[in-house]
Amino acid sequence: MLNVKPIGLTLPTNSKLNVSQCSKAEKDKAEIRKIPYALVVGSLMYVMVCTRPDIAYVVRTINHYMKNPRKEHWVAVK
């Protein structure tokens, strides 16, 4: 661990997430249901609580869109 280089974990500056991006069309909702968004966010929450408190802001931000995510939100999670 002596040679570890710290990195900053933030959302990309080009990532503008907001509630208006949430889809209302059933076609879009069906497409996003195939993506394991909630599972990945839950895994990130586990990692945040157990070992990485520095990612708390990012996890909090992506957690806001758990109910109705869109592709932009998935890209931010990845």
C-alpha cells in the first residue's frame, strides 16, 4: 500500500443528471429494466459503507434515480 496513488472519484464533468431525464415512455422503461441498475447501485452502497466512504457523494447522486433510471444514469454508474 506504500506505492498506491490516490485518485479522485467524482461524476464526470460532462454528466448532467436530473429528474427530467427520467423516461415516461413504456418502451424506454422496458429497455432499462434489462440493465441491473439497482443491483449495481446496491453493490456500490455496500462498498461505500464497508471500505470506500469517499464515493458517498457519487453513490448518493446515482441513488436518486433508482426508481426510474435512464441510459445517462447507467453511464454515470459505469
